[in-house]
Amino acid sequence: IYIDQLREFGVADPDFRPLATEYVEEMLAIITQLFEQGAAYEIEGHGVYFDVDSLADYGALAGRTVNELRESAQARVASEEDKQDPLDFALWKSAKPGEPTWDSPWGPGRPGWHIECVAMSLHLLGDGFDIHGGGSDLAFPHHENERAESEASGHSFARYWMHSAMLNVNGEKMGKSLGNFRTLGDALAQYGPRPLRLAMLQAHYRSLMELSDETMKGAIGGIERIDAFFRRMLGADIQETSIDTEAKDRFMSAMNNDLGSPDAIAVVFETINSGNAALDDKNIKEASMALTTVSELLEVLGLSKDTVDSDEEIDSLVSEREAARASRDFATADRIRDILKDRNIEIEDTPNGPLWRKI
């Protein structure tokens, strides 16, 4: 179900969907490498642990010193007094009743949390892969420990780390305990995939996103502006030609600056405004360039125009209304407007003909 929802949301399928249970041998190989590098030690009856002192820059990803991290870890690890350092973490946990178990050189047990991701990433992507993503709450300890395991075992890991901020719902952090938990399916059903995608892109990935009716009202309005632009260009028989290289360069500059999607979307709407203004001035060349540019940039963002809004029946009713107005049959024109209104369709009469949108 979740995979289907991601597809509806416009997320491309990954090349791999690995299962950790299929990579236990790779995990054991990395732990063996850590022993060989002097970065791991065994505690009898507990398992194998990573020695954080073996990595000189441990804490670099979290942006904190080892001493700062050590102070915050004291209370959390009070029950594991056999560890050499409060920050040391499990690579392999000794078997406990009722838990899944695999054989290893250090006895039956299961992998630690972080080694699973390291083994799968290195096996499928290789050393020095480009981007590792995740929520900001995973930067420490999970991502810091992934980096430590891979580098201490002689591998290079991710070149770039992208940590996304949390989601607020109506001013509060989303959580089951607060009763404001929302699934992707809930949001898609209520708002639709394109408005939801636009709302997320309008918030920088490292900034807190507010999911509220007000936020989504703005996003729905944004999608309506996009679709109205395409309908207007279609109605005026504007064809796509060459792209506005200046607008494209500004868009790419924004996206290249830490995935600056809010600034990139601003370029899209600025181009929509200039395209509408060009059509008002009957500047067909500029209008065509704007249409081409908006089409290409929206394709990058996964926000391409909605073909559903080109509903033939609605277009036919709008044409009938326009013909009635031209013959001064205003009663028929008003009746058709009311029919469309009942279908949540709003008509805007412009110098270049009528435009309609869903409300």
C-alpha cells in the first residue's frame, strides 16, 4: 500500500529495496574488518562493540566533540558498565531468548542497528556513494555511527548528508500520542498528490514544515495557478518552442544551492506571471517561451500540468456558455455557469476568453 502511495505522490521507484536479513554475511565481514583495524572489541555475554576512540573525528557529522557527546550518553548507557566508553555502540548483540539469531565468530546473535545500513549501502552503492538522506533526528547516533563503522573498516561512505526537518501538524509536532498522526494516504486523500507535493517543495527540506489547512489552501491555490496558466495558453493556441535560458539558469542555481526548492518554485511562478503578461500584450514569442520554460521546470519538480483538468465535457459546457453570451442569451449562459458551479468549477472571463478552474 505504501509503495502505491509513493507512486501516486510522484516518487520514483528505487533501484533496490534490500532486506537486512539478506546481508548478514556482509555485516559479519565488516565487523571482522573492524577487529582487524583495532576498532572493535568483544564483551563476553553481551556482544561486539565499536571503539569510538579508534576514529579520530568521531562526532564530526553531529557537529559535536566526543566529550560533549560522552556527557549526553552517560545516563543512557548506565546499564552497560562493561563498555570501554559510554559512546561505544553495539556491532553484534549476543543472542537472547525470543530474538532472531544468526551464527557468527562471536557466537549466536543479531546485528546492531547501524551495521545493517552500512552493509547494504556499501554492497549496493559501493564506496564513496553520493548522497545519504534521512530525518534530522537520525544524524546522531545512527548516521554518525554508520559513518564511523564504514570509515574505521577502511571504506569511504557518503559524500553528502541531507537531513530533513520534522513535520508539524497545526502547530504541533506530529505524533500518535498527540492524536494528530497523519499517514501519507490520509494526506493524499484529503489534498491530492500535486498540492501536497507542492507544499513540501515550498518548504526547504532542512526547515520545519507546517501541515495545516492554511498551508494546503495556499498549495491548492498554487496548483490552480499552474493549471489555469496551461489552460489559458492552450486556449490561445500557444505552442512550446525555446526555453528561457535566464529563468532556467536561476532555477538550476536554486536547486544546486542545497536543493533550494522554494527558490526554484518562485522562478516557476515568476515565469507564469511573465507568460500571462506576454499573452495580455499579445507577445506570442514571449508567451511561447514562458510555456516551454514552465513545462520543463515543472517536469523536474514532478508537478507537471494535470491532464484531468482538460475534461472534454467541461470544455464543451464552457464553449456553449461562450456561444450563448455571444448571442446575448444571458439566461442560458447563467444556467451553464450554475451547472459548472455545482460541479465545483469556477469560470473567469478574460480578454482572451474564459478560463475555468476547480474550486
